[in-house]
Amino acid sequence: MQTFSSETLPAATRLSAWNALYSRQLNNVEFTPASGQKFAAHLSMGQLGPIQFARMSTNRTQIQRTRRHIAASSPRMYAFLLQAKGSSVLSQYGHDAHLAEGDFALCDSATPHIFTVEDESKVVLLRVEASMLKRYLPTPEQFCGLHLRRETGFTGAMSAMVDQLSARLEAGFTSIYDERFAANVLEMLAMSYALGFETQGDVSAIMRGRHAEVVRHIESNLRDPNLTPASIAAGLRISPRYLRTIFASSGEKVSNYVIRRRLEECAKQIRDPSWAGHSLTEIAFAWGFNSAAHFTRTFHEQFGMPPRDYRRGALS
């Protein structure tokens, strides 16, 4: 396995150099540590057939992949995140997966996300190309950002196996059976997710896949103030009527989903002390609202209080 450490980078440019290194090796992202002067990270990478293994440890850091980090020409990858030690939070597709040791989450590289890693955290990433994963998990989008707990099904056994396999790869393990090992790992991960999350029996796999595609489009364009059901339908080259049909299975209108997700992202930043110097209007407009009055009214309806009171209570 290849091994990289922040300690080998110049202290003066350590963070920017690590961002560039990580972006070259894995995904184009931005690390924002709790303390830039004390930033420390370690990354080991190896390959098992079609699966790219990566083992990462770092101190408290936020790893963010925004729309500007995602190039249309980049291959779409999915990453199973195993929390091998410590804790972390993956935020994607409107979900927050709070991971403890032995838990899994699935991440889509084609959609913005935030991964907040706590101190003394170690994470194992299993990265797979979308076309390969869909042989085992036909609609992986529906699981992105969800929390697969260690206690669910045989997830605990799967966690131990992946962690041990990652450690063996880091020690230099190779085998002529790499492809077969990889197939078994993907098959077992797919079974873990099938057991961990019950899908609606009356909704076809095709419709679930289309719904996930719509959600991915919305999440990627959530900050665009011109994002509407009509623009979503046009962007996906489907009719507005078919768009409504796709979303009917979720019990939520497309427009309501867009507003709810914008409000949730605004609320995250409003209660974040690092955003205390930004006005409520600035935060709202950054997430696609173009009317302060509309933002205040819908925020009150969603959270039961005006955004100003929400901030005051959260920060106190």
C-alpha cells in the first residue's frame, strides 16, 4: 500500500499541500481542521481487484466536497465508509449519519457532502466505480448518507472483516484471488444494506433509482435560486408530470423537498459558532432563498421559531 503522512509536508503549507495530495489520490475535497496549526493526517492506500482501499486517520477535521470540486468528466465513484475507530458524521442527500466504531455509511462522489471526523478517528474507505457497484447494489443512491449500524444484521461481522482486510493490505498482502475476494466483499456489503434497510415493496427498483437521480440533481443544485420543479424536469429531460410521479412514492412534493433541504442547511450554519459573524440573510441567500421574508416565514413553519431566536438559543 502507498502511505502518506502530513508530517512529511512543510509546516507552513501543510494544509494546502495535504488538500492537493488527497485530491490527487482520491477525491477533490477541502480539509478544514479544527486547528490549522495542529493538523495531522495519515493515509494508506491499496487495491483489491476493483476495490480501492484507503485507511485514513486524522485529528478533528471537516472534509467537504462541494459542487465546485465535482467535475463533469470525473468518473462516478461510491465509497463505503467504515468507522474503524472513534466517531464521525457523514452529511449527504439530506441525511446525517453519526458513525460509531463498526458502523458503515455509503458516499456518492458525484454529489456534495461533508464528512466531519473527530479526534483519534480512523476510517476505512472502500471505493468502487458506479458501474461495478450497481452489479451488486442496483440503486446505491437510495442508501447514500444513511447510517448502517454495527448491530444490524451481520454488519458487525462485516465490519471486522473489512477492518482486518484493510490491515492485511496495509501490511503488504497480495493474492491471485483478489478479484474473487473483492466480489465476495461487495456481495456481503450489498447483503448488509439489503438487510439493514427495508425498501417499499410496492415501489419498483426503477422508480427508486429515478427518485434517487432526482434527489442527486437537487442536492447538486440546492444553492441555485432558480431551482424549481420545472428546471429540475428540464435538467433531467423528463416531463413535469413524470417528475411528480417519481416523487409521489416519497409522500413529499418536489418543491417542498427543495425548501425543506434549504432550511435544514441554513439551520446547520445558523447554529454553527463559526458562522456567527454572518447575517441570517447572507446564510439564507447562499442556500438559494431570494427573499428574507419568505425565508423567515418558512423557517418559522419548519422549526417553530424565527431564525433569530433559533440562533440565539443554539449559540447560548
